[in-house]
Amino acid sequence: MAGNVQIRKKYMRLVCFLTAAVWLLSGCKGKSALPDEYAFEERMAAFPSMEPSGEEKMFAEAFAAELCVAAGESQAQPEVTGEAAAVFDLSGGTAVFEKNVFARMNPASTTKIMTAILTLKYGRLDDVVRVTDAAVIDEPGSSMAGVKPGDELTLEQLLYGLMLPSGNDAANAIAVHLAGSVENFTEWMNAEARRIGATGTHFANANGLTDPDHYTTAYDLYLIFHEALKYEKFREVIGAKGFTAEYTGADGEQTSTVWTVGNYYMNGKRDTPEGLTVFGGKSGTTQAAGYCLIMGSRTEDGQEYASVVMKATSRDALYEDMTKIICKIVK
């Protein structure tokens, strides 16, 4: 009985703290001026406050101290051309920089971070996956790993094919293997988004191809990336500059494919600001989404940050914006 009383007291203190925080961030006035901000009721509804055992499990985890807080206010400096941008300290605290972080936007292939999370959460990397017809994608300009129906690869190989060449075919092959269909897999994606607090996100596919019902926010993308970084294998994959996959093709012959990283800071096409090391990330590009990138950087003393730019007008503009905002980390 005493234990239950203590749990209830802790729970009420947590609710009071969160209510006060939301009230202060809204400007302490009757109507908030924040663009597309999350309603506190929506955040609350996304999580059970108590586990059946009586423990404050999911609710407490969702608002863990390690998560960074965003006020939802755009900052004048530095000026970025992308429609949304932010820098978050991965150990928590307040956002270093933010612009339109709660605006719903098309995520393009940054979607694949969630696909990777579910791969690592529910899959066995040594499983041999037989690629199905779901991997056939005819959309012009679609990024592909080059796998075809009938090919047999390990789930680990497909994970590299998902993240390095940003294979839409690899995403669908993973989805069908794990959930039986792409449709079932997207249900898993949306459930996982709710679990980690990404309530401004909805997925319609596993790869990020354009769909009116497929969207996220810069803040939610940070939450998803933050969750993915809990998996050491994810860190290993996004930190790789290249990967060679040797597998059995549909014709029964051995096939070898080399995939390389597309991040300009990692492949030498763009200089990283002094004092920082980029340890991985995910880019995405479609006509609807523009040019997007979320990535992790580390200072010389080991502090890690997540930075995101969404809907830049060109690849050059994307990296110019990204350089501007990550420079704030070392200033």
C-alpha cells in the first residue's frame, strides 16, 4: 500500500511539472502563438501513464531528462534557407537552434531511420531474406540498392543497403520480411512513433516516397534519430563510409555490390567545421520534400548533437545551412 501511495505522489509531481512547463512555453497567455505546436492533451494521450504493474514506465521514459526541449520559436541567427532546421544536444537541455521545428513536412528518405529502428528491434540480422516483388519500384529518380526479386541477402546486408545508398527496394524487402507486407510494417512504424512521442508524424510507407499521408516534423525527426542511436548497430551502419554486400542473386549466381555513404561531410565533399566530427546521419530528397538531412556530430570532448535541415532548395543550400547551424555547437 505504501509503495502505491509513493507511486501516485511521484506521478502527480510529474504531471504538475509538465503542465507548468507547457504553460510557460506557451507564453503564459490564454492563446499560444507557437506554429503547429503539439497540444499537451495529444502528448498525454499518446502514452499510458501507468503500467499494469503500477509503474510509471512509458510516460516517464517519453519525457526523460535526456530529451532536448524545443520552444517552437524560429531564431534569426544564423539565417538558413531550409524551411525547418534545428540543433539538439543529445544529452538533453534546450535546443541550440531551431526554426519551424513543429511544422509538418515530407521527410523523404529520412523515413528510413524508423525502418532501421524496427529492423534492429524486431529482426535477426543473420536472417536470410528472399526479396519479393515489393522491391520493384518504378518511380523515376527513386534511390535504389539494386536488389531484385529472388535475390537472397541477410537482413544485415539489407540494413546497409537501406542506409548507405538509401535503397527504397531494400526498405520494402525489410518490411515484407518482418511484417508480411509494407502495409503491416507501416502500422508498426506509426505505433513506434507514438511510443517515442513523435505525435506529429504519420508514415504511409517504409521508404519515404511521396504520399499526402506521410509526414513528420524536425522535432519528431530528432526524437526518432535519438531513439535509433540507442542501438550500437545503427551507429555502426551510419558511421560506415562504404559496405560490400556479397549475396546470391535470383539466378543462383554470387553477386557483389559496393554501397557508399552519401553524406558530404563523411565522403569528403564538404569540410566539417573545426572542432566537430560527423559520426553519421541520413539524407533524403524528393521533389515534394526538397533536400533533407539529419545527422550526428561530436565535439572534441565527446558531447554529441543531432542537427536537422528540411526542405532546402538544393543540395548545396542544404549543406550551407547545415554548416551554419552546426557551427553554433562550437561557438
